[in-house]
Amino acid sequence: MSPQSGERIKVLLIDDIAETRENLRKLLSFDPDIEVIGAAASGFEGLEMVREFHPHVVLMDINMPGMDGIAATEAVLKEAPATQVVMLSVQGETDYLRRAMLAGARDFLTKPSSGDELMSTIRRVYEMGKDRVVTQPAAAVQEEARRAAAHLAGDIVAVFSPKGGVGCTTVAVNLAVALQKALVNQRKVALMDASIQFGDVGVMLNLQTNRSIVDLVQRMSDMDVEILRGVMSAHGSGLKVLLAPPNPEEAESVLVGVSPEDGGGAAAVGEILKLMRTEFDLIVVDMWSWIDDIALTIFDAATLIILVVMPNIPSIKSARLFLEVADRLNYPREKIALVVNGVDRRMGIRVEQIEQAMIPVVAQIPLEEQTAIAAVNHGVPFVLRDENRPISQSVLQLAEHVRGVLVSEQAEKEEEEREEDAVTRLRLSRVFG
């Protein structure tokens, strides 16, 4: 895309190596739509030039003495939020990419970059900057006003089982994708992997990234929607995903949180969910098989808890114990939806028997091991890979049930608000005659 009529894309170069600055200047001189307005040898000098020239795009070296590219990017964006930063580095590691994106960089290129790659990246981030300045704030203001007026916050659907190995992650991933398909262009759907130590959501969706919930916990003091967007991963289905840490060692920072005095990991997860509810209409949370403070935080925030059970005695026993815990926590039974996974007549336990021992079953997912395993091994959810299989159809039906519950909940909230408004108007009419 070309810049607006009569306008050239103003680019500032920030790199401590003079030869690199000159090479970049020469490469960009071949594009008539791009104007290099200055070149700085340090982050401090670059920040002064940003204040003076107001560039559209900054090409920023990541390794510089004094103020490195990460710190300089943060400073530039505080000074000029509309400026787009592209990070340049001889390093190609994902850690550099993660740090650059968390600092606010719009793109990341490895040196040396070709002229075509540089120019296309500059054009792309320039267009993103225009959307951010012109389109997004207006849309964001409208969305914020809509939510404030209706007192809305995103719904949370927690997928849980007190017994491991029953397919919670499979259900959560395929349910989230099914909901995204059903609600496309209507509601924004996210998936959170709350199996903190050994989460598999990234594997099941074939997401190759090290960005995870750890990055948010480390930025709790200044965490906002922009940081959240930078950490979350985009799936081809349109789903946005907050992944668990890439290794168990990093999970400790999530479990402990910023500090015990601040409420530990449960408080951190609670704040993350609170922020996600402002950005997404629906958040599916894949949980681990353990009830702790983090799990209770998720349960308390959830509109619906999907309790997954398999037709075997240990799984049923554990699920019954959870229902007793839920009763002691004063969770209403309508907040819990029982799903039987791996249904097969050869198991010897019928769904009707499970219902008699527990609560009504809202969905039965048939045992199709070959389809499920193939989906996991290929990193493609079976609701996308084999949509017409019975296992996929059962999850799509579960998604419809979840939609119905959430619509009903929303209708009740709106009715309560109308009643409150009516009472308020009546009181005012009595006061003012």
C-alpha cells in the first residue's frame, strides 16, 4: 500500500554502527514513498530526534550501548505512541522477538535484511499505524462505551476435571475453536492454558512461540491491553491464545505471583482474567486437575464450569467429590455442566447411570481414539480437521449448549438492569414529582 496522497513515509534510523546506518539509508533511497528523515547513533539521540521530527516508522537496533533498543523502544512509544518501531538485530532467537514485542515493537527483522523486505515491512507497519491512530481508538471507544453502558464483561468458561487423563485439554481446545467458528464476526473468543506446569494447548494448536502467561506476570505493574495483545498468540481459526509457560521451571513465577504480599499467583491470574474480560467476549480456560487458590480464582470468575468425566469408576468418583466441594463453595448447580468424554457402550457404564449418580449430562463425546490422536499429532483440532465425524459434531453441539447458557445469563443480567433502572426512575419521579 502507498502512503496517503502527497505524504511520504518518514523513517528514522537508530543504530550505533555508522556503516549500518548508511547501508539502510542507501537501500531505502530506492523507494520514492519512503523518506529517511534522520539517523541516530544511540537510543538517547534517537529519542531526541523522535521528539523533533515525529517519524512514522523507526528502524531500531536492539544492541546499543547506554540505552539498548528495548529500552529505547519503550521510551519512543511513551513519547510518540503513534510511531511504529521495527526492531533490527543480528540475533534471531525467540527471546529477542518476545522482548521486542513486549516493549511495543511492531515487527522484528534479522540483519542483514534485503531492500524488498525492509520496504515491505515499513509499508506494512505504517498502514498498521494509521489504523491504530484513526480506526482503532474510535472502535475501542465505542466498544468501551457499549460495555460500560451495559455493564458487560467477557464470560469465562472453565473446563475442568479433578481426574487427569480424561481429555480436558482436548475438550477445551476443540470447544474454543468451535465457539470461534460459531461466533465469528459476533464475539471475540480467547483460550487460556491454565495448566501452568505442563500445558499442552500450544502443542494441540501447533503454536510455535515462547510467549506465555509468564510474560504477563512479569509485567503486572504496567500490564495493559496492548501488552496482553502482544503476548497472546493468534491461531489460524481466529482464536487468540494465552499459553502456559514453555517449561515447568518458568511456571514457578506464575504459581508464586509477583509476591505473597500481593496475593501470589492467584491474584496475578485474577488480574490477567480481569484484563482479558475487557478485551474478549468469551474466554475458555483449560485447567489442571488440582484445586488450589488459582483454580478457585478461575471458578469464582467463571460463568460456566464444564466438568469432564469419563465412563469409569475413578473418574466418576473424583467428579462426585468435586460436586461436593462445589456445594460447599455455594456454586449453584446450573453453573456446572457435566460432559462425558470417551463414550463407548463397551465401557460397561452407561451415561444414564452417570446422570443418576451425579447431575444431568449436557454433552456426550464418543470414543474415537484414531481421530483424536491424529488431530493431536498434526496440531489441528478435529473440529477443523474432521468436522463431520461424530466426535466433532458432539463438540459442536456442546458449543451450542454453551452459547445458549451464556445468552440466557446475559438476558437475565439485562432484565435485572432494566428492573433496577425502572426502580430508579420510580424513586426519582416520587422525589421530583
